[in-house]
Amino acid sequence: GAVKTYRIASIPADGIGPEVIAAGLQALDALARRDGGFTFDVTEFDWGSDRFKKTGALMPADGRDQIKDFDAIFFGAVGAPDVPDHVTLWGLRLPICQGFDQYANVRPTKILPGITSPLAGVGPGDLDWVIVRENSEGEYSGNGGRTHQGMPEEVGTEVSIFTRTGVTRIMRYAFELARSRPRKFLTVVTKSNAQRFGMVMWDEIAAEVAQEFPDVTWDKMLVDAMTVRMVKDPKSLDTIVATNLHADILSDLAGALAGSLGVAPTANIDPERRYPSMFEPIHGSAFDITGKGIANPVATFWTASQMLDHLGETNASARLMRAVEKVCADGIMTPDVGGTATTQEVTDAVCEAIRAEN
Ligand code: NAI
Ligand code: MG
């Protein structure tokens, strides 16, 4: 058949972002060569903190227009030591996520072979989760303000916005995802004891949507108790859905329990495919290791595999994850997970595993 070409907008941005995106593009190239049925047409955008320092904006005013017709966005990390974090986050990542209504943030976590979890006695197979984070509203909707700045009577508000539309659609997405996994099991996380309005509405909508999925088992947890369950009984969890803030925190914990933030991926999905979806490692720009050549590229490989799934290239996606697991099992790993390899050595090994696989 005809060779498909996927148009990818690459936004490496700051810190180790360019290092891990370069690694991810090498793996994608190896997959395309190996498969033969598709190629990538990658356009790089120089958006990020350097652009902000030169021009006053992390991305151009028509930035979203420039990337809206791409098949996917491949994103590194944004954040610089000398720019406030709320400026970088709201200047680049959130305008893309919110402007493209990428309302489902999907964060798989598992312990890869060869990687040691900080949890005693927990190894590959004992922790295999997907966290679904509501990515368009909630605590990060941007509603709030400050008055009397700097005065003793200063007030700051940060208002969580939960809508029936927003909660219902993320709940459906999470139940669908739970249904697609072998255990067909979903845990709904809220804080509906202390927060009586939005969170109680979450619980009610969960129960309503659950009726549409009689084949999916579900339970619910308060977010504080959830941290305990994740640490003490990781096997008891499978698919998890939570608000923007709660899932942000829980997925950092999940990444740490799986061995390192450097292996944790994320996909910002517009399930209705009106806009391109965006794929990125969970980690940030990691100033402490920038330029040292030791950033772990595994999170970026894993999110590249999520991108391939989204594009419908499921064979290539699975091949990439098999290559990553083989390379981890062989002990070719960066220092954050106890190895001595560089980013490039891990990348070369993954590309070689892609080429060599039968
Ligand atoms: P971080 O994720 O950049 O780093 C936390 C720790 O994990 C550091 O010790 C770092 O060296 C290590 N680490 C992270 N990724 C790694 C990798 N691939 N390989 C090896 N080690 C890795 O988080 P931090 O330090 O809180 O934030 C740094 C900057 O990144 C800030 O400006 C923050 O706002 C930004 N940030 C951006 C995100 C994004 O673009 N989505 C997400 C999180 C933070
Ligand atoms: Mg986070």
C-alpha cells in the first residue's frame, strides 16, 4: 500500500527537552525505516524560554494556528531557572492543552524490567497503572485573581471550576480506557468529604457514567487515602481517574514508585480528534542535568509509543516498547535509574533493538 506520512510538530523547548526529543525522533526514525509503511515529516518550532527572553513571548500569537493541522505534537519540557514557572507553564504548555481542548491527560506507569522500584518487594507486574487526568478545567482552569497586591489585606483566589460536561467526558474516557485493559477496573479519586460541591458532583457523575459500563468494575478513593494505597497496595490498582490537580500529584508519585520521573510519559489527548494531541515526558526541564548528556530518554520513547498508538500505528508502538524493555532489562540505563549509560547510548541501543528484532 501507499506509505503514510505523519506530520509532527516538534517543540523541544527548554533544558533537557531538546536532548530527549532528539532521542525520541531517532527512535521514531528507526521505527519508520523498520516498518516501511509510514514516515514522519517533522517540523521543529523554537518556542520556549529563550524565545521569551528575546521577544517577550514563549510562542507566537498565532502559534496554535501554526500547528493546528499537524497530526501530533511532540513536546519536550518548558521551564528555565530565570523565568517564573507560572509564566513558562501558562505561556506554552497550557495554551496548547487548553486551546486544543486536550482534555484527557493519559499517564501510564509500570515498573520496567531492570528498574528498581523504591518500594520493597515490588517488581515488574506488581505495578501497572494508567492515570487519567482531567486536563481542561478543575483547579487549573485559571479562574481567580489577586487584589491589594503586597498590602496586608491582600487576597488571592484560585477557583476550581468543575462542569458537568467536563466531568462526564473525562469519566467516559476513563471508563472506556479501563474497559480496554485486561482487568477492566477503574478507581475514581476525589476529595468529596472536605469539598462538598465540585467533588460530590464528580462522585455522582462517576456513578451515572458507570451505568453505561456494566462490564467495568469501579471503586472510589479520597485522594489522601489514595497515596497510601498506591504505596502499600500497588497491585490493587489499574486504571485511575482524578482531577487536574490530584492527578498531577498522584502521577508524580506513580513515576517515582516506578523508579524515576525519567521513565514516566504522558499524552494530552483530544479524544474527538478536532485538534492535534500532544505527547511529552512527564518530567520538566531538569536544570541540574541539562547539557550533561545523561537525561533518561525512556519517558520520551514511551510517550512516542503513545503517539504511535494515537496515530493508529499500534504495531510500531508495541515494537518500540519491546525495544525499551529489552534495553532496560539489559541494564543499559541512565544514572537516574542506577545505570552508567548516556542518553545517546540508551538511544542507540533502543534503535538497534528496533532494527534487530525478528
Ligand atoms: P524536573 O522534572 O525537571 O526534575 C526533577 C528531578 O528529576 C531532577 O533532579 C531531575 O534531574 C530529575 N529528572 C527529571 N527528568 C529526568 C530525566 N529524563 N532523566 C533523568 N533525571 C530526570 O522538575 P523540577 O526540577 O521541579 O522542575 C524544573 C523545571 O521544569 C521548572 O521550571 C518546572 O516548572 C519545569 N517543569 C516543566 C514541566 C513540563 O514542561 N511539562 C513539568 C514539570 C516541571
Ligand atoms: Mg506535574
